[in-house]
Amino acid sequence: MVIKVFLASSSGSTAIKKKQQDVVGFLAALKIDYTQLDIASNEENRQWMRENVPGEMKPTNGIPLPPQIFNEENYCGDYDTFFNAKEDNAVFEFLGLTPPPGSKRKEIKEVEQNGDAHTAELEEDAVAEEVETADQEEEPTEEAEEDEEEESRKAAEEEDQDEGEFDKGEDNHLVSEAEDDLVSEEEEELQKLEDEEEQGSEAED
């Protein structure tokens, strides 16, 4: 496929000359094969260009200005559409050509794809990390188990101590009761002796 660039070699417009040089120079820099077709010195080229430029791309007066770009018989666009494609790094797509290996557009696509893949990997890592964190929260660590055992042991010791104090209190209470009983018995004995002595005294009288 041959890229055809229709231009006017003897144009008096500085703007048109600049646009033509821009297109030709960029195609040469990309090493794209192209053919220049002069519409100023060749009436046939001028007629063919005017007939094959789509109606919606023609200016209001119906006469398209150079440069106009074709891929064989297929219309690619004028300078404005070419410029936009160049800004988007999409000149090969604009010309209907396959981007060669190492072209900017291909590199951008690869970067975008790699970027998507990298994002997916990050999302997977984040999910895995959340699952791991959840597992750690559900499974108590060895330190947590040791702390629980220590607390249980302390609670058991305190409980035993409380029971010991209670038993000690019970013993003291029983001793007190026993002492009270002894005191009561002694008082009864004394009372009996006193009674007997009084009775003896009455008998003597």
C-alpha cells in the first residue's frame, strides 16, 4: 500500500507550505513510504483529489486544499485530522497501517495492558492480605493463649485463698462457740456449788 500526499509545490500560501512540510517531514521521520502528488503542475492529480475527498471533508466552497492524504484509493484525512492523530500517537492507525514493533502507540498499548495487569495483581494481593489478617484474628496466638492460662491460674489461686479465709473464719467461729459452751458449763458448776453451800448452811441452822 502506498501513501499518497497531494500537495501544491508552487502554493503562495505560507500556511499551506508549512502544513505540507509538516506532513512530509513526519512521514519521512517514521520511515513510512509515501508519494507526493503535485496538484499545481498536474491537472489530473488536482481533479482526482477533488473528486475523492469525501463531501463532509470539503470546505464550504467545495474545493479541498492541500495537503490531502490517501492510502491508495482510501481517503485518510487532511492536515487537521493528521495533526490530531500525531498528537494521539495514532498516525499509523490514521494511515491505515499496522504499527511496527517498538512504535510509540504499541508501547503505550503494552504499558496500558501491563498497567491493568499490575492493578489486578495489587487487588489480588490486597484480598489475600485481608484474608490472612482475618485468619490471624480468628486464630488466637500463642501469647494470647499463655495470657489466658495465666489469668485462669490467678483466678483459681484467688478463689482458693478466699475459700481458705472462709474456712479459717469458720474455725474461729467454732472455737468461739466451744469457748462459750465451756464458760456456760463453768458458770453452771459454780451455780451448783453455791446452791449446795447455801443448802448446807440452812441445814446447820
